[in-house]
Amino acid sequence: MAYAALRYVPLFPPSEGDRKGAAERQARRTRILCEAYELDNLVEFPEALARMEVETVAQLSRQSAAGDSDFQGYWAAGQAVSFYSGLFGWLSEMRSSLEAALES
């Protein structure tokens, strides 16, 4: 569900505008998604989302280290660092909105 929320809510940083409003909208849509799939223990969802993204970065790093040229290019161009630092920053910024939406 963490992957579905990330990709389909989506939980990416807003390009511009009202960041607090964007965080609240994304949090509300995440709650709707989780309720639709009848997930239990929604309070743990933000942590599961963070763990999933940490593992994604680790997997990208492993693929690059193993010689996968696509992943090596992604790292070498700085795309991975740029994308994931922005994503982690946004998830951290919106975490309180997400927690509030999932607790109610």
C-alpha cells in the first residue's frame, strides 16, 4: 500500500504553491486509499512508507554497484540524489499532516 500511495495519491513534492494545502490534500487522499483497502493500524503507515523508500534507495545502490548501466547512469547524473532528497524532505515535511489524517 505504501507504493500505491506514493505513486497514485501521489505523495511527491508539489512543484509550487501552497505546500501545507498540498500536504493536507495528499494526507486526505492517503487516508481514503487506506480505508478503501481496509488497512488496519493506519498509525504505522508513515513509518512503513519511509522504510519502503529507504529500501528503494538501497536497491538502486545495489543495482548500480552490481554493474547495471541504467542504475549507474541514474546515480552518476545525480538524478537519484536529487529525486530522493526532495522526496524524503517532502515526506518529512508532510508527516504531521499524514499522521493527523490517519489518526482520525
